Amino acid sequence: MRKPHFIAGALLAVAALASGLWSAVVQEASSTGVPVHVVVTVEPRHGSSVPVINREDVMVYQGHDRKKVTDWLPLQREHAGLQLFLLIDDAANTSLGSQLEDIRQFINAQPSTTAVGVAYMRNGIADILQNPTNDHAQAAKALRLPLGDEGATGSPYFSVVDLFKRWPEGPVRREILMVSDGIDRFGGGGPSNPYVDSAIEEAQRAGVIIYSIYAPGVGHYGHSFWRMNWGQNYLSQISDETGGESYYLGFGAPVSFAPYLEDLSHRLTRQYLLTFLAKPERKAGFQHFKLRTEVPNAELVAADKVYVPAGM
């Protein structure tokens, strides 16, 4: 008569053991994950003094869960390699010519570890005039006046995506400076633009940061207040969501690009390669994450999503 009690007790013991093992598996999974990499820029919240940030100062969250940071590599010295593409809109007003000298000086002032490329956005493609080169004088020579033709481009965001197709991945970080009015002459304006979203997704997938400078365009589109407003919004969106910065001064052409380019040069020297263990899903895809630090006067700037491979 005691056998049923014995069997029941054994089953409970097995269940408890299985529960304990499952709990251990879950606990182990929570402390591991898939390593993903993100380029992060450290910015001062006030003034120009940039605090020192160490790995233990960096906190990464997916939802409410804090994820383990496994590496925080300063992108300096032997790790300072960078490919920077200047992507200029051929539908920009030819008044952009007054800014070309500032851009040339910016190119020539880059450190020897930075390879600079030059391309123009036209008819939905990236017309590459100079592949990334460490010969800065050669890159500067590739600059020219934009065509100033309203029909020269359908959507600058097509050209951004096209550049990714023509730009092989390498062992160094990749970033873009986009000079445009941001107007999508193919899809128009509105709060949600699929071509802007597609360009952001491709940049996040490739880990490319996009900076942008507003430059007035030509033709009716370039002088429409409504379209100009959306153009600036799109430039802000693509820069914010890839971890960059968007520069503009109202709706007029800036007096000089020099302050913007100087700020960008500083940002490029304050970057780190962050590696953390992300929680994988059954399917690979983009996941939101947030960065925090308790170091005073420091802000960690990065893309708002990261591409995470599928879990096993």
C-alpha cells in the first residue's frame, strides 16, 4: 500500500530537480547572451571637458534588464582607424561652393588613421568620386560644386542605401557626413517616411554612424517651407537614430560649416567600441537598448537599436 506514496514522492523529487535545473538554466542564460558591438560617442553635458569613462561606468539595458558589458575599447592610437565618407547632395544649391574650402580644410585636418571618401547623391545612387583614402589631399581634390539640378536626385536616402552596397565592410569603424537639405523628392514629406526608415535600418545593421549638415536645395522643392521642415526632420532622425548629430541653422544656408566640422572632428576622437551581451530572440533582428552612466557631466551617444543574431 506504500508504493503509490513512494512513486508520488519520487515524481515530486524529479519535478523539483527538473525545476531546479530549469531555474539554473534560466539563471545561466540571463548572465550570458550574444555579443554585439556598438560605437559609442562620449559627450559632455555642459562645457567642453569630457570625463574619463571606464568599462565599469557603462550600463546597458534591454527593457528593464541590465546586460553585461564585456568590453569598452577606446578608438584611439592603434585602434583609431576610421573610414569617413562625405556624401554630398547634387540637388544642393550651388551656393554650397562657398563651403567647399571649409570642407577641404576639414579633410586635410583629419589624422593619418582616417581614410576619407567622397561621393555625390544623384538619381538615387552614390556616385563615388574617391574611395576612402588616407591621402587627404587626394580626397580633397575630389570635391566639386554640386550640379544644382532639382532633377539630379529622387531621394537622398536611396543614395545612402546605395553607398552601403558599394562600401565593403572592413576592420575599422565607418561613418558618414551627409550634406543635403534632406528633402525626399521621390516620396515627398510626412511624419513617417519608408525610405528614411530603410536607410536608418541599413546603417544600424552595418553599424555606421551618420552625421548631417543641412544645405539648401534648388527648385520649388528646395524653397517649400513645408518640405524644408520635413527635410530637416529627416536629417535629424537619421542622425539621432544612428548615433550621430545633425547640424543646421534655421532654413538658411549656414554662414560657415567650420564650427560644425570642428565639432564633428572632436566627436570622432571621443568614441569607444562597446561590446555587450544582448538577449537573443528566436529570429535575428533589431532590438532597442539604452545606455546610462553615473559619471557626472557625461552622456553616452549611440544608435537606438542594435542588430542581434538569432539565439540557438
